[in-house]
Amino acid sequence: MRKTAIIFIGLVYFFSQAYTTDPVQGDKNQKQPLKRIVIDPGHGGSAAAAGKFYGASGKHMEEKDVALAIGLQLEKVIHEQIPDVEVIMTRTTDVFNSPIVKANKANAAKGDLFISIHCNDVGPTRHREVIGYTTRTVKRKGKKVTQRVPKYRTWYEPNLAQGTETYIWGVGKTKDKEEALMENNFSDTALLTIEKNDNPAMKMINSMRTQEFAKRSRALAETVEEEFVKAGRLSRGAKQRDEKGIWVLQAVAMPAVLIEVGFLSNPDEEAFITSPEGQLQIAESITKAIKRYKYSLELQVNGGKPSGK
Ligand SMILES: [Zn+2]
């Protein structure tokens, strides 16, 4: 086959199959682009098992426990409010899995959306002020000179940073995302007959999918932050982590966001995000955002009509 023919077939395949529909669900002609959500409660396991992945510690609770409680609450609220969506959890207990294992789980489940739950944490703010002077004598050019030396008081105050943030993967990491797609999404499709690596058609399809997933991830991140604001939370915005990237977000072959639900280092916010009421409110805000996201995807893939669910 000539290269142009391969690209053409690839593109036709992309537009017809990229957002496949489950024929059992809903109207036969209506595609359901969001069928399976992977929820990833961040961190997990003992400090010894998790090592550098252990996560933050609040005064009263650990990030891994807050993330799990909110993840499980979110699973419940999605079941109740969006019953046609399946939820897959990367963990349901206090267990450590490396980000690689979590990404593999999400990819094996063929999720349509990946949501990672975390808590923010900042160290205390250091303050220093001059509280007086002492003198000391030094020799300068053979002469004795008296110098004034300030005395300092140093103290720490809790950093009162607060609010929610939703991250998507950094633009610089787009190549990694394309690789995740290369390795995962088309392994069991007709396209397997076309050579996977260094194939121009596959490259073009994956690049288009990467762009589409980035667009979707950003749309959801912004919607999540909007819903937090509606619920009375302070939003620090939808963000992109460029330099560091967020490994797990770029390793999953699906749109992906990481939600920092609040600061464990802020006493008021810790009280809120560790309370059952706060956790329910957070799960409900995220679910509202998912509903809006799902609706807009359905409009997009079904030519202006939602799936009716
Ligand atoms: Zn974290």
C-alpha cells in the first residue's frame, strides 16, 4: 500500500472509531464517548513501602488516606448520579502501587478518563526580624573598629495557602503521551496490520488523539475548578505542570486530570477535606463537572445531540 493510502485509511478509521460506542448502551446511533472512568486515589501504603511516593502529612491525617476517602466517595456519587458510566479504582485500600502499576491498570481497563485525587501541602513560612544589636571589635588596616551586629529572632508560621487546583500534563510532555497512545490504544484493532512503530499513519493518528485528549483534559480541568467555585471553594485554577510534568498523567492513554482538593497544611482546609461533609461536597463538585464534560462530549461526537442518558 502506498503511504498516502495508509494515511487515508488511518484517518477514516480515526474519525469512525476513535470514539466507539457500545451498541448495548442507549440509542444505536448515539455514541457514548465516556463509558469508563478510572479514579486514582493518590499515594497509598506505609512510608516504608511507598518511599518517595508517600505523599503529604497533615496534622491529623495523611494525604493517602484523604485521597482514598474522597476517591471512594467519588466512586459512590458517580454510581448514583451517572449510572451508565463504569468506575474503575486504581486502589480501594491503603496499599502502595507505583505510578507505573497505576498507569498500567488504567490502560488495561481502557478508561475514557483518568482522575487522580491528591492534597496539597506547603511548609511553614519563615519569618526573621531584628530585635537588637550587639557590638564586636574587628581589626581593619591595623586599627581596631567596633561594629554593630544585629540580633535576629526567627519564627515559623503555618503557611495559610488554600484552595483547589486541577492539573493536566505539561505541553513539553506531549511526546510521552503519544508514546502511551502508541503502546496502548491500537494494540487490538485492525490497525495492527499496519506496522506500529515509525508508521506515518499511526503517528498522525496518535498526534491527533494527543491533541484531542489535551483539549478534553483542559476542558474538564476548567469545569472541575468552576464547580469548586460554585460550591464556595477558593480556586487556584486549572494548571499545567510543565517542567516536572506529572508522570502518571502522561503515561495513561486517555484524557487525564489531577485534582488537588485542598491544602493539608492549612488547618481550616484540613478540617474541611478530612470531614465526611467536605469529602461529599468535593465528590459532588467533581461529579457535576464530569456530567458537564460528558454532555459536551456527547454533543461533539453525536452532531449536537447528547446520548439521552
Ligand atoms: Zn500527592
